[in-house]
Amino acid sequence: MIKHLILFLIFIYPGLLIQAQDIQLPPPQKEGGMPLMEALSKRQTTRSFTEQTISIQTLSDLLWAAWGINRAESGKRTAPSANNKPNTE
């Protein structure tokens, strides 16, 4: 199913591929910020969104927090995975 969708997009909408570009992100800011316990106590779910863009720095920080390498010597990440196996799909 995914392969068919990709082929469809490549042949029907080739302009989509031309618009893609790599973005060089700055290193994440790992220092400072709110203390963990305060962040947890203020955490809440929201269902409203804004069209306001986020900064490249904020994007870098969020991506690192979700799947960044935090132990360079072993290559292990900030988020757990099943038996530390990377997703190969």
C-alpha cells in the first residue's frame, strides 16, 4: 500500500519531490529550561493549534528530545526502543 502511494506521488505529483529540501539544524540546547518536576506539574494536553511557526532551534530541540542520541559512546537515544533495535522501515 505504501509503495503504491509513493509511486503515485512520484509519477502524478513530481513537483512535490522538487520542493523537498534538507535543513541544517543547529545543535539542541540541552542546558537550562524548566526543572523536570515543574514541567511535569504543568504538563497538559491541548486540542487547539496555532498557525504560528516555530523556530529552527525549537524544532532541533524537540527532535533531539524525541529521538536524539544522548550517549555518544554507545549511540543510544533519548527514547527507548524494543530491545534497543532501530526502526529499519
